[in-house]
Amino acid sequence: MSEPPKPASEPKVEAVPRASGDGSKPEKDSFIAKAPIRRLMRSEGAYLVAEEAVEYLVEYLSKHGGDITKKALEHAEKDGRKKVTGGDIYAVAKPKTY
């Protein structure tokens, strides 16, 4: 069965491209599960969270986590090490103080 037409008073919402959930193949597989992110959001008081919001946060964390890891690896290699340490992550991810 088809849905009834939406009333004219509702604004049209344009589709926002997503990494997953819209039927298309994601650009990059996520290594972060949605359930822990949803629990994190709930622990901060967001008890009602749209699936789209969880997907966007997972995508954001995956992108920035990957960027930080690459920078931390470069930091470790400059010190002549192969192993990335917590100090490397801290050195590249810490907030800049001016």
C-alpha cells in the first residue's frame, strides 16, 4: 500500500548523503559499533536518539579517529618507534592552548 500524500504545510526535507542506512554501499566500513555510541549518548542524557544521529556520530568519530591515528603514527616514527603509545595520541590530539 502507498502512503497518503503529505500535507502541503510540511517543509520539504532534502536527503543528506550518509555513509550507511540509505541503501547505498558505505564509502568505508566503520570499525565502531553503533550500540556503544548509543549507550554513550544515553549516558549523557540523550534518551531518544534517531538512528541517523548515531550513524553521523559513528562516521565523525571514525574519520577523526583515523586522522589522529595517522598523525600519532607519524609522531612515533619521528621518534624512531613502530609502536603508537598513549603519549603519541595525546601529543597529536590534545587541545591547542594559546
